[in-house]
Amino acid sequence: MSTASHQTWMQRNKMTVTPLLFLLPGVLFFVVYVISPIFQSFNISLYRWDGLGEARYIGLDNYRELVGDRAFETSLWNNLKWLVLYLLAIPLGLAIALFLNQTVMGIRLYKSLFFFPFVLSQVVVGLVFSWFYLPREGLLNAVLGVVGLGPVNVLGDPGLATYGIIAAGLWPQTAYCMILYLTGLNAVDPEQIEAGRLDGAKGWRMLWHVVLPQLKPATFIAFVVTIIGALRSFDLISIMTSGGPFGSTRVLSYLMFEKALSEYGFRMGYGSAIAVVLFLIMLVFIGYFLWQMWRDEREARR
């Protein structure tokens, strides 16, 4: 009797249990390798620890030290610059996707050229732009010389270096956003486009009222990925400037590396405190977008 009732329960809940069983391995990996390290970072940030010896509990002293740390302040401001300017990849990617969605001669070649930066690693991008910015031999100064402008040492100028690295990061990030929007444009309902034309919508009105609402999922993913990329912008800075000149291009992720793992002192607790701040900033932005998307879907169902 119990076996029959058990089989009946399994049959009754088969559509619920089967997806959960498939999701279980992924959820376990996520908990072990993502959620658990987050809580460990919170815990380590409350200690003074060099990674090898005995850890000494110091409470919130690491966070109090952050408040007066000039390097932390510079890194935080640079992260804000990255956040604001890196978001330019989204409208740029949309504009390129709209262009590549047209049927014009040579469109496959154009798609390959715009897609090319996406397959390059960040290390390669950093090296290419480092050569591009070279004070004497670089292509940038060669072009500036043609139009009569003097040479510019982008990566050697504390006021320009951060913007030069952001420009390098925008190249592959724009390509990524372009791919997202190209995929979204393939799913746009042609009947809504035709209905918009019958109502007299053209150009910007068609884009704003008909196309963009259907691209909301792609826009959401583009925002989340771009924000995460801006906040963990480590590779390009390490390759192009190593945080210089004079620490002017540091961001929180690079400062965390310097404090916790480089020759500056193996301060695991202090590095973890920086990681916690970076995580909380990321959580605020991504949490806001998730809440916005959930609210839009709830309103759409009404």
C-alpha cells in the first residue's frame, strides 16, 4: 500500500521533481563555489591575517581603515568612471546591431569585423591598445600627427590613463552587446513592426515604441554583464598600466589584488574587506535591475 502511494506521489509530482533533479548539480556547484566564498570573504574581512599564520580577530577595523585610505578612494572613483563610461557599450552595440540587421551588400563581412573583438582575450586587447597608445611609435599619435596635433602619452598621463583603458575595454564589450541585440532582433515580432508602420511609426518612433520594448530581455542582460565587467576590470589594468602611473588607474579589484596577493603585504583581511565593498556595490546594481525586471513582468501579466 505504501509503495503504491509512493509511486502515485512520484507520478503526481513528476513534472516538478524532474526539473529539480536536473538543476540540483548546478545549484550545488553554485552554493559551494559562489555563495560559500562570499560568506568566507565577509568572515575573513573581520580578521588580520597574512594567509599563512594565525588570524587575529579585529572586528570592523579593516573597514575603518578603508575610509581613510587614499588608494581606496582613488580606486572607488575610478570604478564609478568605469561604470558610467562602460555603459556606452550598450547604445553603441544596439546601433551596430541595427545596422548589421539590414540586408546590404557585404553584410557578412561587416558582421565578421564587428564580431572579431569579442573572440579576443582581454590580455590581447590590452597589448593591442598598449601598442596603439605608444607615445612615438603608436598609431594614435601617427594619426594625430597627420592632423597637426602633438603626441599624447595616454597611458603615461594620470589624467588620461583611466579613460584610455576604458576605451580599450569598450571595444570588446560593444561587440558583446551587439551580439545580444542581434539575437534579440531576430526574435522581434514582424507583425508588430507592420502594425507600427500602418499606424505611421517610422525611424525613432518605431525604434522607441515597437522595437526596444521587445528587446528588454537583451537590454537587461547587456546591463548586468556590462556592470559586472566594469566593476571587475582587472585584466586590462594589469596589462596596460599595472595600476599606474602613480596609482591613478587602480580600481577596487586591482587594489584588492595588490593588498592581498602582491608584494604590498599579503593582507588577506584588508583585501577581503575591499572585496566585500565591491560585492555590495555590484549587488545594489544587479538587485535593482532584477527588481525592475520582476516588476515589469508582473505588470505585463495584469
